[in-house]
Amino acid sequence: MSKSLGNFVTTRELLDRYAPEVIRFYVLSVHYRSPLNFSEENMEQAKSALERIHNAILNVKHALRVTNAAEEDGSARAGGGPATPGGQETPPGGGAAPFSGAGLQRGREPGSKNQSAGEESPASLDEGRPWPELARPAREALDRAMEDDFNTAQALAAVFDFTREVNSLLRQEKPEKRRLEEILATYSYFGQILGLFQEVSGPADLEAEVAALVHQREQARREKNWALADQIRQTLKGRGIILEDTPLGTRWKRG
């Protein structure tokens, strides 16, 4: 690329077409000592790869909201109060707080095994291994990559290995609350080091508003008020919010 040939793109032009996090992800996907060959195709691949990780985080957050709602339902039943229908979105103000990584410290945990996140297959999740072993190898693999001459490409590979196991876990079972919280804490740990995954959660007021509309839509569906349910879906779609109905309830993401 050169200015004289007119086949170059400025950072400002890139920011008009891609989110800043996508650009950062693209740059980190190649070791800093290696040449970075820019192309629109490579940028689109980086965007898709980042979206896969974002979707995994959103799935975990959704599962955690459902788990919290089920716990509130159980508490209400035990206390004789009104029950919250299972499988619905948490009412406004409830659910999981956006993960910030507060209190996390970079480094290895004492007594951890020297193995990478990719050394165990997703099938091993069925073998009853202790839960911390899912997160600890991933953190160690990322640490080793960053300590190896700032190998961000290998660090992202550790994130993808972890994401693959997380997706397998969510497909195979309904993880308990502590597991879901540990997953979010691990993604937050990755994000602190790489400067990524900061745009998965929107502003608190937006999340509360969308959660309220999702809750209203699910109530309309239970009452078989399909017109209202479709109207809410279209309203959110017009604002760039996509709804996905899953066995665990409805989750949302930005389109």
C-alpha cells in the first residue's frame, strides 16, 4: 500500500466502518514482529471471530440471568410469595451485573498445572473434573503467551480454546451459578490484559430498558398475545437489538 497508488486506508476511515475493538482484535491477531497484511477480507474475519467470542459471553450472561430468576422463583415459593415464571428474563434491575474484573489479579494460581487450554478436549467436561480446571489452564495459557515476547496471536488462541469449552459446557448441561460467574470473571481477566471484550455489555440504562421489553414480550407470549410480542420484537429490531428464543428463554444481542 502507498499513498501514490491510492490503495491505502486511514485509521479514521477504518473507524467509520468498524468498531474500535474489531480493529484492535485484528492487530492483536498477528505477532508484533510479523508483518500485518491489511485487507477487507481479513478485517471481516476479525469481526466475525470477535463476534463469536461476544456471543459466547452473551450466552453465559443469559444463562446466569435465567439461573438468578430460577433462584428467585424458588425463594418466592419457599416464602409463600408470588412465583416468577421460570425461564423468563430477569425483571428490570435484576440479573447479572456487567463484568468489570474488579479484584482480579494477573498471575498464576498456586499449585496450578502447567498445561494449555487446548490440551483437554471439550469431551472431558463430562468426566467430572473440578470446575476451576476449566478456567485455570486458559489463564495460564494466556499468561505464557504474553510472557513469550508478547505473543498476542497465541494469547487469542487461548481465548478461543476457552470459548470452545464454554460453548460445549453450555450445550451439555445447565451450569450452576458459580461456574457461570467464573466464566465471566475469566473473560474479564482476558479483557484486562488484551484490552478486548469491553463492548459486550451496553450501558446499564439500555440493558434495563431492553430487559423490561423482553420481560413484557415473554409475558405477552404466555398470554398468547402474538401481535404484541411481534410488535415488541420489531421495535427492538428497529433499534438494532436482535432477540433469540432459546430453551433457556429469550436472550438479546446487538445486530
